[in-house]
Amino acid sequence: MNKKFFLGFTLVTLVLGLSWAQQQVEKSWWYTLEEGKLLFRSGAYGNAVMTFEDARRGRLAQFTRMERDFILLLSRPDVRRLGDSLDFIEQYIVDHHETAAAAALASLYHLVPKTSLNGSARRALEEFDRLKSYPEAEYWLGETYRAEGELALALRQYERALKDRSLLENPGFDVQILYKITDVHRLRREYQEMERRANEIIEGAGPSGAARDELWTGNQIRAAMARILENEGVNRFLTLYRYNNAVTERAHRLMGFFCYASNRYPLAAEHLMFAFLIQNTLLIEDIIHRQYDFTFSTLENMMNYVRTRPELASYLDETEYFRTTYYLATALYATGKTRPASQLWAFLAASGNAGEWGERARRNPTPYTERPIEMP
């Protein structure tokens, strides 16, 4: 048998043989986190905080111990002579049956691709140190503090979770953390930070590495969409464009309301146009899923169908659909785009389920620019 293959196979066998025990240790802090979630959901916030802190301490202790075991191995004179080569060090582990160091590497390779270490023992040590952080536990501590009204403490925990986003088990979860941070800044009336974080949700990199909203960052496309809306009207706009980016819809909506509140009507109109387009795209897609031959023609026609589906009516409330439509109409009016503004206004006035926003439209025959609104 090829010697290199034999040594590699032996190391893999040793590592795999230890991985079951390693996973049982791992399970302890993971299981503790799940216990904390149950306590949080039952309203036992004090116990939840202690349990989340236990989960955080458990993970810290595990990777601190493994880092120490690996350092002890590297400190030996005969290992130091091997230099920074992980391959040589792995061979040493196999030859000398160094089970503690083998278990440490097993844990490391379970969470970090070995190829990302570039064969470097120094890089392995850096990863042991990085893995001591537990962003999920930090996030849930933030959730608990927020539920108790401790917004400053909640913000600190969310920021800690975001700082270690690369360790999140779900790579897309960082956007949820960003929304939490944005909301806390809104509640604390820290509007500059709120705006910065909302923009980060829209323009920041998603799991693929591209911007979460590439359509927004493409200025020429955005300008073309605005021209269609202005020149050909709302129904033509919704016939030509579909955009189902649910991840950024709320960030656009929040930015639209805030820009309107701060008298930046052109930017408010653009953000609210995106929120409105995403909301209607998701409604249309849901209707087609249930009725394959449905074709969008007008907002009024679509709303007749939506009214018959309680779950879609619930979505209207969840996304502040009619509030979004109202402020899109008034922002468009403020920027001189009277045709789509009037169409949206007429739609609101005729909608029996638009609540306060329909009533406002019925009280005035044409859109108008309101005084600065209060942020929700």
C-alpha cells in the first residue's frame, strides 16, 4: 500500500473514531441553546438569560480546551522542528497516537474546511480562537434583553452576534440580525444609525457575495423603472416588472417612510416604489400559485381576488401595504409625477379594505404632500 495513502487513511480513521465523542461534547452547548429558546418562548426571561450565557460559556470552554491541547502538542521540541506544516503535524499525531490533538483537529475540520487553512498550523490556531465565539447565543441574549425592554443591552448583543456572522450556522441569518439592530435604533430614535443599517441590509453582500438588492444598486435599471411608472402608469409598471426580493422589502419600506419624514421625497419615492413592487410581485405570485391562469391586469382586479383569501389579507397588514401605497402616492406627487400618484390615490379611495389610508384618500380629491410624518 502507498505509504502516503496509508498515513492519510490512518489519520482519517483516528479522527473519525474520535468525532463521535467530539460531537457529543458539541451537542452540550447546542442543546443548552435550544433549552434557552424554550425558556424565552415561555416568558421565563431571567432563566433564559442564564441558559444562553451557559451555552456561550460551554462553547468557549470547549474551543479553549482544544486550542490548549493543540498548543501543547506544538510546544514539543520534536514538533517545533516540523515547522508550520499541518501535514507533518498530522503524521506526527498518527505516529504518536496523540488523541487529544487529534480530537481538536477533528472538531476544527468539522466546522472549518481543511483546505481553507492552507496547510498551516498557525492558521489552525487562529481558527480555534475564532470558534470560541457563539453568535447564536449572543443573538438570543439580545432577543431576551429586548423583550425585557433593555434596548441598550439588546443592541450590544446583536452587534456582537453580527461581528461574528461568519460563524452563523445559517449564512443568511445575518440579515435578520441587521433588521433587529435597525429596529432598536428606530425605537431609540437614533435615525442616522437606523438609516445606515437599513442601507446595509439593501446594499450589503448576501450569502452569494453579491448585493442583497442588485436591482437597487443598478442605477440605470432603477431609473428606467421610475420612467415607466411616471410615463405609463401603475398598472403598466406592474405588468412589465416583477421583483420578489422579500429579504429587502421591509428595509425599502422603512427607508421610504424615513426619507419622507425627512423631506427627501425623490429618494422616498424610489424606496417606496421598490417596496410596492416587491409586495405586489409576491401577491401576484401567490395568486398564480393558487390559480395558474391568473394574469395581472389592474390593481383593482388583483385586490378583488386578495379580498377572498384571508392569508393574503394578512400579508397586506404585515407589510403595511396600504400605508406604503399612500406614501408612495404622496411622494410621487411631491416630485411632480402626478399621473401614477393620482392612479394610486384613486385606487386607495375606491378600496373598501384600505382602512385609514383609504379614508384619507377619500377626504381629498387629489394627492397632497403631508407635513413630516412621525416614524412608526
